[in-house]
Amino acid sequence: MNESQILDTFRESNALLEGHFVLRSGLHSRQYFQCALILEQTKLAERL
């Protein structure tokens, strides 16, 4: 899989969140990968 396909898979499972996030490190991010959401959908997780 290439980067674009991986991102599409995360978007398809609603596991790629977009907005404003303050990470534990104190840094800020526009995107956040909620990996637990994609792992709930085994067919999508298999692709990764």
C-alpha cells in the first residue's frame, strides 16, 4: 500500500480525525490517527 491508500483506509473507517489537537507532548496537530477505530473493523485493518 502507498501512503495515499493508507490514508484513504483511515478515512474510510473514520479513524483519521481532522481539527485541532493538543498532543501529550504539548505539540499541536491538525490530524490525529485514532488507531483503535480502525482495529474495530477487521476487514479494513487487514489491508494495513
